[in-house]
Amino acid sequence: MSKFDRYLLSQLLQLFGFFSLVLVAVYWVNRAVGLFDQLIGDGQSALVFLEFSVLTLPNVIRLVLPVSAFAATVYVINRLMQESELVVMQATGFSAFRLARPVLYFGVIVMAAQSVLVHVLVPASQRILTDRSAEISQNLTSRFLMAGQFMHPSSGITLYIREVNTNGELIDLFLADERGADARVTYTARRALLVQGDAAPKLLMFDGAAQSLSRKDQRMSVTRFADFTLDLSELINAGGRGGLTLDELSTANLLHPTDELLQATGGNEAQFLQEGHNRISGPLLAVAAPLIGIAALLLGGFSRFGLWRQMGLAVVLLILMQMVNTWAGGVAMQSARAWPLTYLAPVAGVVVAVALLWLAQRPKRRREAMS
């Protein structure tokens, strides 16, 4: 690698790190707000929130890498053009394709990093995140058993606990079930314990009463008990892991789906193939985006007013490439034979970049194109 390639590559990597950090922070804060409300509102600790935030980071980083690579390329090339460094290199005989070579190296590096994310880190983090979500959703103590406030674990259910002591014992419990069409049932108990049953949690109540109010004749019957066990499977949705999602599966499983996986996820072959090939084509966008950035900027020469028109063209081309990628993904999900369309956006991006680089080497054609 020549000194020029190393110099430009080092500039690109430095700015890429900066833009990645900024964009990841913006994406993460946006998602963390909703995650914070959900977890803290359910009574989870700050450590659980931190754990979930870390598990969402690989997917966030995967989304921002191509944009960060594009932004870094446009910023660096514009600055070098303003400082006449690229103008000097062009004067020494460097063609547009030669100037784009370190950008290609840069895109390959970003593509390799994104490939590790989409094939390894993101599926692994999604599996752990799904398992932890199911585990927490089954933890009724942290979700619903908060002392001193009325809670509604599900529609028609009202729960109040005066105190939860250090042993996990519930003191002065009130539970009202208004879902019945014939009667409204209210349970009260001086003490209660929540235990995990074979299929669902059970509530053990001591020294209490069950009051049943008939809706038809408004008659109330009271049954006092020393101890009583209430199955919570029909009262509270404790959640569960549920089925598999495509995000959790390996790329090999997506490209070669079995009947068992199709049944477990509830998906079809087209969805599997689209997701699998999208994991391969997605990192290719990290190569196409920087090439589009440098190709569009090389259409212009040195100008004290900057390369705003060229930068605008680069942004428009990036948006169009993303629109093509979104459209192709939607079509590929409809038919198992349409999976080659997932490669349309990166291939088209590279073709457009090559065409712009070819145009940038011809000053007369370039002036006509930009006029």
C-alpha cells in the first residue's frame, strides 16, 4: 500500500470512528428512552436496563455503519479538495479510479466489520435478548408486586399490596377480578406468597376471605379461609419466550430452512431467503456507499465555494440506493425466487460509482454533466 493510500485510509478511519460514535449514540438514546420506560416501569433495576441496552448495541451498530462510512468519505474528500491535496495528486497523474482505491480498501474494512455483526454478533445478541425478555416477563415479583399502589396486570384485574417484606411475603393483599359475566370476585388476605407452579405461578393466601358479588341480584357471599391457593394462569399473563424469530437464526439456517424452523417461526421460505441473503448483501452497501461519495465529489474541481452540489448529488444517490434496497427486500419477501433482488441495491450503487468515476476522468464531459 502506497503512502497516499495509507494517508487517505487513516483519515477515513478516524472520521469513520467519530461519525459511528455519534450516530450510534443518537440511535441508542432514541431506543433507550422507550426501553427505560418499559423496564423501569415494570420494576426492573438499572442493571437490567444496562444489560438490555448493551444487547441492542450490535443491531444499532449494524444499521449505522454504511451511513458512517458514507459521511466519513464525503467529509474527508471535501476537505482534501478544499486544501488542494487531491488537486495536486490529480496533477501528478492520479486518475479518479486511482484516487478511489483507498476508499475501496476502506469500504472492504467496513464490510468485514459489518459481516461479523450480521452473521455472528446480532443473532447471538438477539437470542440472549429474547431469552432474558422471557425470563423477566415471567418474574411476576418485579413486574406486578410493587407495594403501596394499585396495579392492573391484565384487563379486569386489580391488585394492591400494602407491603412486601424482605422474605418476599406479601402483607395485606387485595385482588379483585371483574371479568366474570355473572359475579365479581374479590380476594383479601393478611399474608400471601407467590410460588412458581408446574405450568403457571400460584398465589398462596393465608387468613383471608373471598367475596363474590352476583351481578344479577346483587347478593354477596363471603367465604373465609385459613389458607387458599389461587392459580394465576388465567388472571395474569406471565408471558413466555414464544416462538423463534428470524433475527435469532444463523445465516446457514436462513439460507437452508427446514420444515421444523418454518413451523417454529411461523414464516415462509421467501422470508427466510430474503433475511439470509440480506445479511450477505447488507455489508456490500458499506462498499457502495463510500464509492458513491468519492465518485460524486470528484465530478467537481477545486472551488472556494465548496462542493455543495456534488455533496447533494451524493446524498441523493445514497437515498435512492436505500430506496431500491427497501423495495427489493419487500419484493423478495413475497416470492422465494426473488431473492437475487436483495443484491440489486449494492450492485447498482457500485455501477453508478464506477460510471461517475469514469465521467470524472473526462473534464469536458464532467463540465457538461455538472453545468
